[in-house]
Amino acid sequence: MKCSFCEHPLVCKACNHSFQPRRGETHQGAYQPDTEVLCPDCQKVLVCKACGFVYGEDQEAERNQ
Ligand SMILES: [Zn+2]
Ligand SMILES: [Zn+2]
């Protein structure tokens, strides 16, 4: 999968594993602004190694039910 912002292959900055979403889950596009993406390998918020974009800011304080 490519990073939505820098067009490089999306690699987790934390563990250096390439991010590959499960087939069928992200066919609409890589990223939706309100969706946090976790690395399946290290379970951390995914950060693009190439451009540093964070796929899900730390917004827990703002989360409303
Ligand atoms: Zn990772
Ligand atoms: Zn990127």
C-alpha cells in the first residue's frame, strides 16, 4: 500500500514493516481522517517512515460517544 501523502510504499516507522491492510478493508482509499490506523505488527499508531505522516493523531481526549 502506498502512503496517501508521499506516494512512497507505506512502512511503519516504529517497526519498519511494510503496512499491508487486509484485503477488502481499504479499497476505498488508504486513509480516512477520523480513522486511526494501527500497525498490525507492533500495534502502534501507523507513521509513514518516508514522510512522517501520522495515521491517527492522539485524540483520545477529544473522543466523544
Ligand atoms: Zn509497526
Ligand atoms: Zn508518506
